[in-house]
Amino acid sequence: MLTVIRGAGDLASGIALRLYRAGLRMVMTEVERPTAIRRTVCFSQAIVLGETTVEGVTARRAASPEAARSMLEEGIIPVLADPEGACIPALRPAAVVDAILAKRNLGTKITDAPVVIGVGPGFTAGEDCHAVVETMRGHYLGRVMYEGSAIPNTGIPGLIGGFAGERVLRAPADGVFHQILDIGAQVKMGDVAATVDGQPMVCTLDGVLRGILADGTPVHKGMKSGDIDPRCELRHCYCASDKALAVGGGVLEAILHFTGALKEARVPADGELYSAVQKELTEGKSLAALAMLIDVGRELEFTFQGGTYFLSRHGSARGVSLWHEQEEQAFSDVRSLLSGARLEGVPFREAWASCAIETLF
């Protein structure tokens, strides 16, 4: 299942981690010059560096939707410099997640995909999206709303370690941002973290500099430019926040709610797992059952338009392969194969209904 995530900042990246680890594939979009603060946990850095890794998951800048599709087969998260979301019609995703966090809708429409999810304020479920996920810290963080909107933006950061607005550093003037301290630095109140037009951006409390704008970024006075974590845990600088993962869980819930992606994979919990899944495959032609069986080492022989095909992990050049006569189509995982393989030029998913299962080994 392909999802397009608009935005690749720290919250969007937390969402991406949740979806990626749940087995979903995604393409992310970002502006050409990202202004993320927590750069060590943002896939937007792929736009700047060409490639970046967050919590063991790698993202890479893609030049086009076609290039993005190729990266998906490698288990890479593609990031496109595409702030308008122009790639969406070309990619035809099952879901679009607007995680730009602009506090208003910048062009996302409920017709963009079968499932459209708005993250944070600025969206109304049933009007410009199918569901909204709450981003305000507190009791409702990560909750999915299938009607209505998120809590309006208050302009006050949530509490971390007993501090709210004090932990956010803001540009002291209009101009070009000159970074002095780096992410992970231990800071004291009064330390100068950066300057703008000769004016210092002063640390407002003791802690660890969890995020700071990149050197050379154009800023305006009052723009969020740094973040201090008063808990003084250096490791927090290099992993997604509790907030990002909570919101990511809400996004995952909404996608599964609308797509019913897990329904066909449900089997009895009475110890007859494999027989139930095998029945789903042979009688219901379930692709979820097929993926599950191949993942655990089973092999399948089937026919399509008079040709015989063999699907297996054993002997694959990459991870799992589809063989037809002497031709091998190799992919990193079963999901990539189901999305990328072709039978007589027909995409696997489209051809599957016309295939005849011969033998499940």
C-alpha cells in the first residue's frame, strides 16, 4: 500500500517511521530548502544531503516519481522536492497524509486519494480530508477524528520537562541564520546558540540543544529556530519524539480504518494459523495470505495466460523472486514484488485474479 506524506519534518518523519515499520510504503514530499529544527530526526535532510537515516530507516532524494518508485523496491523512503504535491496524480497512492503542519490547509483535497488524512489544525474531516489526527500534547494527542477538526493552534509549545515556551529559541531579527552551537550541545541559560544580523539568539534555559536551524537559512524575527530539551538526555536528539510516534499511530489507525487492509489477513486464533491462511489463498485468492505464506518460506506455482510461474524466496537474487521460464524478477520483499512484478506485461495485482493456483509447496 503506497502512501504519500506531504512534509518531511520531525512529526512527518515520526509518522513515516510508524507506517514503514508496519509494512506500508511511502513517498515523502518537502520544500527545496527545508527549515526543520530537529534535523537529526528529519527525513527532509535527504533533500539537503541526498540521503539520510533516522532510527535505522534510510531516505533518499528522488528526482521524479519514476525514480521514487524504483527506490521503493530497495526499501528506501524516497523524498521529492515537491511542495505542491504535484507527484500525487502520477503516483496514485492509496492514501495521502498532509503533515506539513502549516496550521492551515495548503492545497490538500479530499479527492487526492481514496484516503486523505490531515495532521493537526487546519483540516475538517468530511470536508477536505477523511480524518484528522490531533497534534496537541495532552489527553487527545494522536486521537483520530472522523468528524470535525483538531484543537486550534494556541501558539504555545507543549510541556517538556516542566517547560513550554521557554524551550523554543526564536530568531532575534530578520536576516541570515548563523549557527554557532550544534545539535546535542549541552547548554546553559545565556549561552549564544546562533546569531542573525549580528544579534545573538540566546539559550533560555539549561539543557541539551535538541534542534537548531541549519547555517545560512534565511529567517524572520520570531521564527522558530532552535529547541532545548531540559531533560538533558542526549539520545533524545537522535530518535523520534513521543509526540511524533503518537501522531504516527493515529495516522496508521486511520489508514487501516478506511482501507480495511487487515481484514483479509484475519485468521482464527485457535492454533490452525497456516491451514486458515492457506484456505484464504486457495479459495479466496487473498494477496495478504500469499504474502504471509511466502514470507514464512512457502513456494507457489501458478499459471497465467498459458504460462507457468514460480514464486519463492529460495534462490532469489535479492530477497524474493518470480520466475517464468528462465526469466527472474527479483525484489527486496514480497510487498515490493506484488507491486512491481509483471505477468506478460500486466501488473501482478491486476493479473492475480486471472491466475490459476497449481501447487503450494
